[in-house]
Amino acid sequence: MEKDKILKYLVTGAAGFIGFHVVQRLCEAGHQVVGLDNLNDYYDVNLKLARLKVLEAESLFSFVKLDLADREGVAELFSQQKFERVIHLAAQAGVRYSIDNPMAYADSNLVGHLTILEGCRNNKVEHLVYASSSSVYGLNNKVPFATSDSVEHPISLYAATKKSNELMSHTYSHLYGVPTTGLRFFTVYGPWGRPDMALFKFTKAIISGDSIDVYNNGDMRRDFTYIDDIVEGILRVQNIIPQGNKEWQVETGSAAQSTAPYQLYNIGNGNPVKLTEFIESLEDSIGIKAKQNLMPMQPGDVYQTYADVDDLFNTTGYKPAMSVSQGVDNFVNWYRDFYQV
């Protein structure tokens, strides 16, 4: 990251897993950061508050409790604060949850993304980096998933909202020249992670002596990416502002680029790991064998995620460094310390 230029950032979802780590790194680099979060109860609010407590020790950080769907509130925040860059990570997350609670996704992921785009447009923000998702690849079978692939067939509402975010961003890049970069995150894990994610649920169950639900009999592959690697990628990308390519054409160019200042990247490990192997690493870290409850594939789930990260590497020099066994170890150590188990 540029050390010499001190910037003012808005990070949405600042009390969330990825947002929390991004804020820490930005403050360490000497930037001024406003963190926004609505502290919703999709998962344990106490974990979000604990993350915030850590962040509030940073003198360069200030927190605003606000819902992204609050149009006036978000517009006012932008006009008051005059952010130079925005890292938009807040969203209603979760593939399975979107099947049971579809309306929650319209407010956070559609209206919420639009209020951020409007804030950027009206206040001349120099770069918007936002979270998309590997789930946009939907029915795609060709692996590794590349940003140049067609992503027209999502299989969960969550994925559809993330694809919508990419389309909305392109429109604002084209119409108003707002530079936007979308990051398709692949399974992120690590300390301070989300309780609705497999690693957290498995760790909790194994330590408690409960059985774990293993979908598709464990025959699933995920491109597990450690949080520090993800954050490093985000911080490098936000320094590379898309310019648009006037020579680019829909028929011949990559879907990840445009004549507008618009860019998409996969941000993952580029190394899918079988769920059974992931569980074995976890058993080794905890020192207890898991009791496995083998289940069929769940609606909306994909068999494997596998990122082609060449574009990101070529642009930023970013290459994930953390092995799954070490990353899982780090999570288990954090979990035992945080919950005193």
C-alpha cells in the first residue's frame, strides 16, 4: 500500500469478519477510517461487538451504526465525510439463508448497493471496491472459474443479488465514470470468522462433542482462502483504480473489463480442497475425531469452487501464502482463546 498518501476510507460491514480485518490494516497504514455496520442479528451480535471493541482502540477509526437501506442516512454520511475511497463489504450473507429469507436480501444487497453507488457518484469517490461472490458462477462446470466466463445462471437468490451488484456497478462506471472493482470472494476463513460458516460450526461442535453435518457425504471442494490473504488482495486492489479501455468490445473482450472504469477479479486461493481433508486438518488441530452426520447436497449449493486468480496476480502481484493446515490451526487457537474452551 502507498505509505505516503493518507486517505479517508469508508468501510461498510466494519463489524463483520472481512471488514474488521480490513479496518485494522488500513488504520495500521495510517489511514482515516469510518466503519459502517447495522449490527444485525443474522449471527451473534456479541461477536460483532467484540470485533468493534478491538477496532475502537484505533485512534484513526470511528464507527457509525447505520443501515445501508437508509437512503437519507447514507447520502448524508457521504456528503458530510467526503470519503476518497470506499470498500463496501456489508451485505446480507449466506446461500442457504437466502432460500428461507429472500426479502432480507433485497434491502441489504440491492437497495444497499445502490445507496453506496449513489454516494460515490454524488461525492466524487475515486474508487469503489465491493464484495461480489464466487456463488455467481452458479451452474458453471468449467473449472477453474474465470472472470471471463459467462455467469448468467445463479442458483441462489444470494448469488443473483451479487451478480446484480456487478451489473449496477458497471452502469455507474459507464454513466458517471465511478471507478468500480468487484471482488468475487471464495470461501474465506480464519480468526474472528463467521459462526454460520463451516469451520466455525465444525469447531464448535467437535469441541462440544456434538456431531457435524457434512453435505454431499463430504464430497465437495472449496477454494478455502485465509483472511490475511484476502485482506492483502483487497488492499492491493483498492490502490489500482480502473481506467477503462476504449478499445474494449463486448464481442471480443473479457467480461471482467469494459470501456468504462470497471473491473472484476476472483479473489481466492486457486487451490480447491476436499471437505473431508479440511475436516481432517481441523481434527488434527483440535485433537478430537469428528462425529460426522453425512447429508445429501443442499439446495443452492455448488459441488466445487475453484478460482482462476491469474488476473489478480498479474495486476497486483498478490499470491495467497497460507496453507490450510496452518490457517485452521490459527482459527482453532483464536476460537479456544476467545470462548475459553
